[in-house]
Amino acid sequence: MSDDLVFYTNPMSRGRIVRWMLEEVGQPYRTELLDYATTMKAPEYLAINPMGKVPALRHGETIVTEAAAICAYLADAFPAAGLAPPPGHRLRGPYYRWLLFAAGPLEAAWTNQALGFTVPPERERMAGYGSFAAVTSVLEGAVARGPYLAGDSFTAADLYVGSQLGFGLQFGMIEKRPAFVDYVARLSARPAAVRAKEIDDALTPPPQT
């Protein structure tokens, strides 16, 4: 089986998260750039991701979609990169906790916030995240406790949470609390993060005038 890594993305998407992860992993990969209006909805790509969105990853015969799932997959597929606690390790719990907290409650809460939707207080039990304020406060406490979310080492959970926080700060979806700003600045300075940003920035078309 081929072990080639093929990365399907658009530089103006959540594919930036996976680009950073791939740079952290350090394995060679090929990038397939897709356009939102054409190739992302073409039959060839819909056979890879029927949702018609990016990012997606093909590793040999294995296809993975959803940015958090791709990050978790790559961390396990290439353990030498040290991007996840080993299976059965006590830190595997907090690693999964915060990775999926960002992919679930955080993503949902911030999307609704950006769309101007607020869960009525009497309906918060129906929403997986409860309230935007609760999600934000819980995350602030998590990143303020130490340099990383799962022990003393950087993991894919930090990469995913840091990416989401970075987007939130950049687009004004969250307030610039010191814990958030410090956490994002520290992670963004990693060499792999810098390389990934440079690659995607170079692929981003200039704004139309």
C-alpha cells in the first residue's frame, strides 16, 4: 500500500489547521488545491469527501475528513513526531478532552455567536455547549493553567485549540483575554506554524480591488 500523503485544501479555509499539523509531523506530502465553486464540488472530489468541503487527507488508501480528526489521525500515524500521548497514558484523557472540546462545543458556540444566534437561557440544556460565555470561560481556564493542555508537551490538541483561538481573535469572535493572546502567540511562534502560514499566505489570492 502506498503511504503517500495527499492534502486537499484551500488556503482560505480550515485547511490551514491541517497544513500546520503536516508541517509538525515532518513527512512529505502533496497538496491538491481546490476551488470552492468548481473543483470542491466536482465528482472527483465528492468521491473523497461527499460534503464537498476541505480539508481532507488521503494516506495510502485511507481517507480522513474533518480537521480535528485529521490532526488526531496524523498524530497516531506518525508517533515519532510526539504530537499525542501514547495510548493508555494518563494524559490521553485531557488530550482527547480538549481536542474534541474545540471541535464540538467551541466550534458550535462560536459559529452561533458569529451568526447572531444566542441560545435562550431556558434552552441551554438542549445545546451541547450550553452558552457562549460558559465555553469561553472554560477554555480560558484550560489555557491559563500551563503552557500546554496535556502535560508539559505540545500536542495536536494544542495545535487545534490554538488554531481555533487564533481564528477567533483574528476575526473578533472572542475578546482578547490575556490568557488567549499569550497562548496563541506562543504556539504561533513554533517553526512549523510559521512555515505553514508562509505556505498558505503565498497560495492565497490577493484581495480584489
